Amino acid sequence: MNETTTRFGSRALALVAAAALAILAAGATAQAASQVGTGGVAAHGTTLTVYSGRDERFVKPILDQFTQRTGIRLQVRYGDSAALAATLIEEGSRSPADVFIAQDAGALGAVAGRGRLAVLPQRTLQRVAPRFRAPGKRWVGVSGRARVVAYNTESLRAVELPSSIWGYTHPRWKGKIGLPPTNASFQAFVSAMRMRVGNDRTRDWLLALKANDVKFFPNNSGVLQAIARREVEVGFVNHYYLYQLKESTPSAPVANHFLTGPDPGALINVAGAGVVSSSKRKAASVRLIDFLLGKDAQRFFSRSPGRAEYPLAAGVRPRTGLPALSRIEGARVNLGALGVRLPSTLQLLNEVGYTR
Amino acid sequence: MSRPAARGRASLLLTAPALLTAGAVLLPLAYLVVRSATAGRDAWGVLDAATGRLVLDTLLLVAIVVAVAAAVGVPLAWLVTRTDLPGRRVWAVAFALPLVIPSYVAALALLGALGPRGFLQEILGRAFGVERLPEIYGLPGSVLALTLSTYPYVYLLVAAALRDLDPALEEAARGLGRGGWHVFRSVTLPALRPSIAAGGLLVGLYVLSDFGVVSLMQYPALTRAIYLSYNALFDRDPAVVLGLVLVALTALVLVAESRFRRSARYHRTTASSARRAARVELGRWRWPAVGACSALLAVFLLLPVSVLVYWTWQAVPLGRPIDVAWRAAFNSALAAALAAAVAVAAALPVVYLAHHRPAWWTRLLERACFTANALPGIVVALSLVFFGARYGGVAYQTLALLVFAYVVRFLPQALAASGAALQTVNPRYEEAARGLGRGPLTTLALVTAPLVRSGLLAGAALVFLSALKELPATLLLRPIGFDTLATEIWQATAFADFSAAAPSALLLIAVSAPYVYLLVGRHGRLGGPSAG
């Protein structure tokens, strides 16, 4: 019996090894085949490599449309905006990427700050308002998102909500507020608040919220989920996540409350795009960005099912029910300037115990 | 029981691949050193009192999870390998499966079940008016989710060791009239020390590197600070410094591991290498044991799986199709299987040198291979982006580089598994083979490898399961369009679309089950005397 088991053991091992080798060979062949494939495509038309920090379901349909219209093929690497930005910086001039589409202005600013984005043509830049594009002309906002107070519609009516972000330090909200302290858009919001009311008042507000037993979540969706199941009653998030939640769970008892006017709780942030400076296909890359600012793409971002971002170009109007961009004063904060403040904002959030 | 003496010089045929392996695994560390050299002076300012507290909190979490994982993993391994536990072959596979649940999915599912306003509270609330459950956020939830994801390391390695362990020692002790418990405590347990230590090491390194659980459970661990710093983008230097702190903590864990392991050096003395120990009859403990196994499995596998099934089922009334990502499942299995094969092959020369050619440099080589393992995935991924884009040529962002990345991240698992197994092999067999004129590689392949097959297979299983769920490196280094189950789950959870994430997570478990069966269950059945 000893012998049998030993022999079985080595046989099993040999089998596993043989299987692995076979898979390796198959993999290598497939790899070679796919490379030949892309090579063939490149011979016929241009292929752009896109790094997208935006979720596949938010951009793929419109990217497919671009290929249909122009014949320019796209190879898209989806990932986290910050991780892709770091990747572009580490790759340096050897990056295979042509276009970077990011979820927030901070990621674009970081890549541009390392000289990894090319200057965009004036014609492209002029399609959006100055406050939604980089001061250095290296990226442009494609769609906007407003900071809102999301609330549970079963436990609250809209009229019960404070009209200002300052109101949430009241004991009435003790243990009932959720926010995502590590999320880039929350941090941009804190940066904007510091620019508007100063460091000290911002710190006091953060500390007062903390004393009010605010609950932390890893991201915007986490906050919305917690509101839906009444773990908290209100949360500070981006407005468009609600539409995504309603798409998957139509009965979720959550609604958005917009802060308007000069309140520091009101802010518009953008998702945007830029052309990678080492790209050898800059003209085609600019064409893609122009397409993202065109009517079809802008409509797609703002009005297709489950999507409700603010259109920033081509005269497209936002989804009904959203307050006009001009009513959200926070928009006047320059987004290019927000990124520079991020390190000191992080320091503040560390100090007050939000991120540690 | 004899200590292997340092014999002869290590053959170049073994040294060269071992050095190559160590070089590859140390790339992330090299990246940190390069980056820290260019980091501004301010970056070192991150080493303040608050970071000190983070380090203590992190070590506390590591210590607790290692202890709990060992307390769960060792008895389970013994039950499925050494006793007449009813249905032990099924248990043997089932207990390894939680390893494949990505820890962020496990944490999500646990929150969904046990969190405030979760399923359990809903049920208890309706029945007994329970308004609040004990707090799950922080330490309790982190320990529960991380134990779920890591106890299989201890379990798989200890089970492999029990299979390979020479039964003569236990038989002798029993022959001397010792009772079952006494034999276990004084003979079996000490002989298991290398494998418990190796499993505990993997658990510790995993906890150090994990980000998913601590971010969802809001536990202040070092990795959280590293991710925050990376996300800040404008100033990533603190992340590099914190990464070096993690490497220092890894050294601490490695020292603790070798301290724990040092006291035991057991290997077979007779040629009974493939002989199996007699099964322990549980007698009246039979059903309590089944009860305990069921309870553990209910928490570690059934609970997360049923939450996933519930989320999947939620999509049905919405009339949405339940997408089954077959293509992604195939991609995942392909990349993970390649990684497992390469990792085991790469690990063998390293452990062989460390254990059978003991010299200061062979040990150092083996230990060094662990140092980068506690780094969070994003750091390892970016280091390979850094080197890959510069020196990878056409291999950059291909399947080959992705498999390479998996091997770099998970080689220590193959090392720990085969190393623990190798410690139980008497070097005299190999000496005999060499004496008969066999070369070092032939001896390694024909004599050593079969003797430690359980350890090698366990190592392959560990690497396979870890690679299946790997996310950060997969996102950055995969060929464009190469979707895996982990990337599918990531995409769905980004929008809290759990009903879309759940089928992929279930598929992940389904894909790994047959592989685990092949490596653990089937082997166990054929080897057991009750089946032979």
C-alpha cells in the first residue's frame, strides 16, 4: 500500500505539472494570437489606449459609439482613478496610455503636475466653462457632480433638513450622520470649505460633527446603503450615486437634498479627461476628448437610465429635478486649486481623527 | 531526529534559480528603497506618535487573528486527517473554501448579516424587539472577517503536515501506554510546530497587508494610512515610508515565527515515509465534533454564501438577468493555475537550500523572500508597474507579467507550505540518492518532491486561491480586456450593486472547489488507511 500511495503522489504531481505546462502553452499561444490581432488592427486604423478611472458602465457605451463613428479602436484599462494616476506617474514616458479619463479633478491634477499630461488645444478647452477645466490647460472637465445631503425618506421629510451644512452639528443629528472621510470627493469638499470659511471654522465643524457621533463609511455607496437600511438617517455624498442605487433597488427609501446658495456644503466637482504627454496619437486622442464633450456623450452622462451627472458642454440640460448649476455657488471654487490643498486637508482630517 | 549537518556546497543548479526567485520577490522592496531615497525630508515626518499608535493597533490585530486562526485551524486539521469524523472528506474541502472569499466581500457579507440593521438584527428585532446588536465595527468585526479569510492557511498547512507526519512517533508513545490527548499534546503538537508557525506566519502577513477588511470595519491599521496617502496623490512619499514600517513589522513577525518554530526539528527516521497514522476513533465525541464543525462552517462559509445568494436572488424580481461571468471565471482560473505552478517550482530550490544546505546565506535568502509579503497589493502592483514599464519590454501588461506579479505576491505561501513539509524529511534519503550518482535537480524532483507532496500541493492550493481573488495588481497589470472574477466583483461593488457582485463571488467559490478537492480532498481520501 505504501508503494501505491507514493506512486499516486508522484503521479498526481506529474499530472498537475503537465496540466500547468499545457495551460502555459495555451496561454502563450493565445497571447501571441491576440498580439497578432491588435497588430493587424493597428495596420488598418488607429488604436488608442485609454486608462479609465471611471466605471465601465459609465463610459463603455459612449466609447463604443466613438469607435463606431470614427473607426478609431479603443483599448480600455479600467481601474481606480488614484491607482491609475499613480500608474501613469510610475510608467513615466514609457506609458502605453494615450488618454486618461478620471473620476475626479484631483487625480487629473496629480498626473498633470508631474508633466504627464499634454496641453489641450484651445478649441477643446473652450467648450467648458473656465472653472471646470485645468488652469494649466492640461485637462478638461467632462461631467459634474454636486455634493448633497442624502436622507432616508421613511424617517425624514425634506423640510426637516437644515438648509445649511452648519445645522448638522445640532444634537438632533447625534449618531444619525454618515460620511466617507477617505473618499476623494469628500476631501475635495473639505478643501473647498477651507478655502471659503477658513481652516479654523472648518476644523470646528469637523470636531463638532465628531462630537455628534458621526459614522464613517469607506465610500459614497456605503453611506447610501447605510441610509437605505437606516443605520444612519442622513449622509454627505455626491448626488448621482442615488440614481445608481435606484437602478438596482428602486424601492430604496433615499432622496437627495441639495444645498444651494453660498453655503459651503454646496460644491460641484468634475470627472474629466486629458491626453497623456507621451502619446504618439495625440490628434486621435483629442478627437476622443472632443467626442466626450459632444452632444451624444453629454446626454449619455446626464440623462440615460441610472445616470444623472451635470452636463458641462454642448448646451445639454441637466436631468429634470436637479437645481441649475448656477444655483450651486460652490461651483465658483476653482477645481484646479483644490488639488493643491489636498495634502493640508488630509493633515487636518488626520488631526481631527477622521482618517486615523 | 538528527539535525541535518551542513554538507558540501550548494549546487549552482539550485543556487541560481533560488537567487533569481529571491531577486524577483524583492522587487517591491527595491522600489520602496528607490522611492524613499527620492522622498522629501517631510515624508519622514509621518513617523510620529499617531503612527506609533497605528503600529500598536496593527500588531494587536495581528496577534489576535493569528491566535484565533490557530485555535480554529489546528483542531479542524486534526479532525479531518486523523479521526473517523463522519463525512471528513467533504469537511476537508469545505474548510479550505473560505480562503477564496475576497476579504472585502467577506466583510461586506458579515456587515450585511451581523451589522446594525443587518439580517440578524431584522430577525431578532421582529421576534424579540432587539434594537441593537453588539458593535461589529472596529476590532470584533475585523477579527471575525480576517479569521474567516485566513484560518485556512493554518488549517491547510497543518493538515498537510499531519498527512506527511511519521506515525511511528505517535505509535511509540501510545505503545508506552500514553492516552490520546497526552500523545497529541506531547508528540503530535510539537511535531506540528513548523506547520503551525508557517501557517501563523501567513496569517500574520495577510493581516498586515489587508486593506479591504480594515477599511470596511473601520479599524485603524497601517495599510489604511498607506492607501489614504496613495489616494492623496500629490504627496505619496508618506506611503513609501509607511511601507518601510510595514516591512519592519514583517521582520518582527518573521522573528516571532522562527522563535516559535526553533524548538522543534522533527523528521522521519525510518523508511515509512508514505505510511499513514491509524485513525483516532472519536467515540462519544463523534457527534459533538460534527456539531462544532457545522457551527464553524456555518459562520465561516454558510453565512457569507447565504448573504451572497440572497443578494443574487434580490435581482430576480427586478427582471434583471443574472450575469454569469464564464469568461472571467476561465481567465481567473488560468492565471491562478499558472501562478500556482510557477510559484511552487520557484519555491522548491529556495526552501531546499534553506533546510538542507543550512548556511547563513541560504536561510537569509529564504527569510528575505517573506519581507515584501506584508506590503499592501497596491504597493506591490506599482513597484511592478515601475520595473515592468522600464525593463519589461513587450511583456508589460501581458498575462506573463500578471502571473509574475501573482508569484511575487504569493510566493511566500508556497515557501511556507513546502518549507514546513521539508522540515519533516530526513536528509539521508537525499544523501543516498546523491551517493547513487543522481544530480541535485534529479534528487529534488524524484526524491524530495514526492516526500513533501502534501506540502507542495497545499502550497499550490494556497497560491491558486490567493491569486484567484487578487485585485490591485490584476487591475494594473492584466492585459487590457482580461477580466477576472475579482475585477468583476470590484466593478459591481464600486456602486454597492451587490446583486451584480454576488454571482461572481459565488462563481469564485465554485471555481475553486474542484481544485481544492483535487489538492486536498482527493489526496486525503486515497492516502487514508480507512480507504486503502
